[in-house]
Amino acid sequence: MSEAQPLPEQADVVVIGGGIMGLSIAHALARAGQGSIVVLEKSYLVSGASGRNGGGVRAQWSNEDFIELMKDSIRICRDFAQEMRINVWFRQGGYLFLARSDAHAEQLARNVEMQRAHGLSTRLVDAREALRVAPILNGEGLIAGSYNADDGVVFPWPFVWGYANACSELGAGVHTFTEVLDLEVANGRVVSVETNRGRIRTGQVVLAAGAWSPEIAAMAGVALPNTPHRHEICASEPLKPFLEPLVAELESGLYFSQSMRGEIVGGVSNADVPEGLDQNSGLRFLGLYARAITRAAPRLGSLRILRQWAGCYDITPDGSPIVGAVDEVAGLELACGFMGHGFMMAPVFGPLFARHLLRDEEADLFARWNLRRFARGELANAGMILG
């Protein structure tokens, strides 16, 4: 698992993107005995969005597909440390969504009804009960919340490393610092991947490069509607444990949780960021975050921030992923457009994608999330993008 390994001249499947989505797919394919598999990562592992997120894992969605996927993903997260023999610090402290307007309270009520219909234990709570779940909160103006104790937080880095180690043990090559320079297409089919370390002949490419996917797809003449959006996050000094759930406010886009090391880790929505692939941090975010978190929890007003970083959301026009075959280029498969939530969905989506490839058929989910939906005007609204 390094750039020092020789790059093979040929592979049955080339996965572009060494984040958690690409590694989860490669791992599932390797477990199923799918020939020779190569994962290409342009930088070091966890250099992209997979290493730059807050690690939230939730089944509280307003979309039935996402609810069902995340029910299984949470189960995989719970068993991951034992299966992969690496500590990922998974903690099921729950997610507490907050509404301070009637419209958002009504939205939460609809979400809870849907989630309970799918077997979740989510509860609609009033302001008093929300304060019992998270006593540090400011109850002024708080109308309602939704709480599910099964949601949780995981430490992202060892989760990625766990998948990468397991891929290597199963014989899949994970090549870091290997940048894709071109996708060669002949007679409407992908035939090779050109990298800074050589060329790999292949008839199957899985593009799982997150916000970098559009520029790679363009190499094969495929236009994707994804756009990158910089999302910033920060971590505080460690405090004594006091906060169980991850708290998320619908109005402000604020979310924060307490890590097992005591840090307050959080972010806030910020629409005013530069366009393009930008992972730099800015001062404006700290101002937005400081105002939002001190309104939500005034006692955190003296919190000292130790670290700040940014990653790129992979935004699609309808907030749903883009997955499956590309009609114009045979052998090119997409696994991108997961917004800021590919990390939490990758554990369940990797095996699902592997079954899709191995069975050579398009399941209903892949049909709904296929690239062709944009040309047809059949958008699939995801809902609840926050946190």
C-alpha cells in the first residue's frame, strides 16, 4: 500500500479514488473474488473528504432510500473495529436535530413518521425533552427536535486505513500518489487508464473520486453535473465529557459533537465560499461558527479552537448520488455525488456496488440514481443534507 509498489500493466477493475467510497467498493469486490483490482489515489490516504469530515453516521433522513441504506451502514460501523482489527472509536451517542421555526418543526415531524415506518426508534421531542438529551443547549425559541440514540460518530482516519489494509490483505493493490492523467476510450469503451506512474489496461473503471470526479470523467468525454463546495470544520480544546449526541440545527446549519478525546468538533453552513476545488480554511467560517454555536449553547462562548480544516462536498443538482453505468462509455461506472455524506454511506454502498458490477444488472436504486436522470429531468431529491 504505497507509491513504491510497481503499478500493474493490466487489471480487471481500476477504482479511481482512494477515499472510503473507492476502498469500500474495492474491498467488497476483492472479498467476492473479482479478479485483479487496483485502487488509485492521487495523494496520501485521507487527503480528501474522507479524512476531512466530522465522522457523523445517521439514519435520520427524509428519503426512504437513504434511511434503508443507513440502517445497514450503522450496523457495519458498529462491527467494523472487530472485523477489521482497528479501533475506529465508534460512539453511538445519537443525533439530535433541532427546529426553531414552525416550518422546520413540521419537517422534523414528517421525517420522524417516515423513519419510524422504516423501523427506526427516532422520537419527536419537545423543547423540554431536547434539553434533557443535551442540557447545554439554549432553550429559547426551541420548538421541537428529533432524536435517535442509534446514530453516532466515528473517527474517520482509522476507518479509511482499515479498509485499505483489508484491501491489501485480499490482494487488491492500493496505490497512493498515483494521479490519473487520462482515460483512454476506444470504440465507445474504456480500454486503459494513464497515470503519472504508467498505463494500466482495463475494461472496467469505477470513478469514486468525490469532488474530483467531474474532471476525471471529462477525460472520457463525459460531462457530470457535480460541483465542489468547500465545507469547513474545526475542533476545540478537550473538555470533560458532557455531550452525548451530535447536535444539528436546521435553521443555521450548525452541527457539533464531542469526540471521545473531549474535543468539540463542528461546522456550520456557509454558502459564501469560492467555487472550485479548494481545501483551504478561512477566517469567515470561524466567525459564522462562533456566532451559531454560542447562540445554540451560550456556555461554549469561551471555547478555544485548536484546529481548523476544510474538505470538498461533492454537490449534485438534486442532492442524491450519481451511480452506475455511463451509457455513452461502456465499462465506466460512477460512484460519486454523495454530497457530504459519502463517508457514512460507503460501508453499505461498497457491497451494494460490488453486487451491481458482478451481476451486470441495474437495480432500482441504481436506475434512480443514474447519470441519465438529469437529461430526463427525473431528479431524486435527497433531503436533510445537513450534518
